[in-house]
Amino acid sequence: MVTLAEVARHAGVSASTVSYVLSGKRSISRGTRERVERSIEELGYHPNAGARALASAKSNVIALMMPLRTDMYVPVMMEIALAVTTTARTYGYDVLLLTGAEGPAAVRRVTGSGIADAMILMDVELDDERLPLLRAGDRPAVLIGLPADTEGLACVDLDFTATGALCVEHLAGLGHRDVAVIGEAPAVYERHTGFAERTLDGIRSRAGELGLRLLHRPSDGGYDALAMTLARIFDERPGTTGFVVQNESAVEPLLALLRQQGRAVPEDVSVVAICPDQVAVGASVRLTSASVPAQEMGRRAVERIVAKLAARGTDGVELLAPELTVRASTGPAPHSPPNRCPPDHR
């Protein structure tokens, strides 16, 4: 491994000059700096991370707290994590991924050990137990998600309230009056996860304004769970012709069950999904969808963290406006909604 002293000899300067070039703590003439940089490149020198951290009291690491739960759609979370990682590297930061559901303990571990300069938090709940520690601490943090109280916090998220409203408006504009929402797994609502609660608020509020009849049914997303959920919906509201789906795992089971029941999409039933574009276009019926901009959320979160680390960032909420793309799964409401008996799934 090439040492700093070897770089200094190769460039014909002192070791301290090389150190100053690397740290930027002192002004070095252009000619000397370029000579040192050439030597670094030719020798393939990489500063020791531990020594650099001790010298600067910085780790150049951002901690990403991303609890991996069985009731969450992991591909979306990993897409956000990838965007965080690649964006952080462009600013010279590595990312430490914390996937355990540790809550406040994870925040204490990061702040107490100094293993990271800043934190990005995902899977944000309305009354998240991690927030008091963030507000009381001195470690910069950004949330990908929105709690109930955003005072003193920096947050980036899709405007899920507006997203829910947009989906309902689309169905109402096509003449649908009875709409069912197939939501996330029950545990997601039990934890009061922010994105799910805010979507539901937006759907309910806009449906009320438009005079729609609405049902919301959480679902675990698998075929058997969806069969029971769908049977319950049509039992309670046989005239349901519009669905809003916020559960990526439920998309394909829902479309398959509708086909089995003889309900054509979109002639008999329209489906709008809140999901990444790749899920919408890859479904057996190309879905009208409100996109989840995972990469954009990850990128913006890192940009805000970097600004905070440079003492340029501010707290506050940054919401991304929703975009609805109309595809093959939505159409005008039928004049006489089908009233077929669903198959027996006992």
C-alpha cells in the first residue's frame, strides 16, 4: 500500500504539503498542488479512512436507517437506498445501511459512536419514536417521509395526500361512484406509517368532496389474502367499479381474481395503482398509476444532508408533486355495473 511519505518523495515535497493538499486546510500554490495530485494518481494512493476521520473528526459516512419489514415492498425501499448510495458517492460520502427495526436505539448508536456524520431515516411513522432524539441531538438528519409534527425537521417525500386525491379524481372523472381502496398490510396502518395514512386521508377527503362512496380494506397482498379482501368488498358494495391500489404485492393477484370472476379491466372495473412505473407497466394489464419517485426522493434527501453538513441546509418539508399516467386499466364506468357472485374461496 502506497504511503503518504512515498507520495511526498515522488512529488518532491514534504509530507505535510501532501497532507495540506488532501485536506485543503492551507493554501498551496497551483503548481505544487498539481504535482502532488499527479503523484497521487500515478502511485494510486488512497488516504487511510481511519486516519482521515481522526484528523478531521469526520467519518465521511451517512447512515441510512431503512428497517426491512415483511409488510413493506422491499424493491421500492432498495431503489431509494441505491439512489442514496450513488448520490452520496458523488459528494464523497459512503453510506452505512442500518436495516434493523431498532427505532431510537439506532439513533443513539450513530450519535454516540460517531460512525456517521449524518443520518437519513426511512419508514417514518406519524409519531415516530426516533424524532425526539433527532431534535435534541446535533447530528444532521433528513427524513424520507413525513411525521405528524415536522417542526425542527428536514423532510423529503412524495405528496401522498395529493396523490390519493389525484387517483380519486381520475376515477370520478370517468363516472365511477363506488370506489374501493386496497391498501397496505394491516400492520402498516397499525404503526401509523406516514405515507399510508396520508394517502388514505387524501382519498377520503377528495371522495367526500366528490360525493363518492368509498371502502378501504387493508390487505397482506398475497393471492389468498386478496381473494378474501375482494370477496368482502363485492359483498359489501356489489356496485364497486373503481379500485385504488396502494400495495404493490396486491396488483397481480387483484388482476387475476378479476379475470376469474369475469370482470373485464377496464370495461367492467377500473384500477388505479400507486406504485413505481416498472410495476405499472409490467402488470398483466398496463396500469394507470401515480408514480412513486423512489430515485428522486433518495437523491434529494442526500442533497439536503450534504447542504446541512456544509452549514447551508435548512429544516422544512419538501414534497414532490404527484404525476398520474393513464394507461389501459381505467375507462368509463359501465352503465350497469356487473353484479356477479365471486367464487367461493373458503
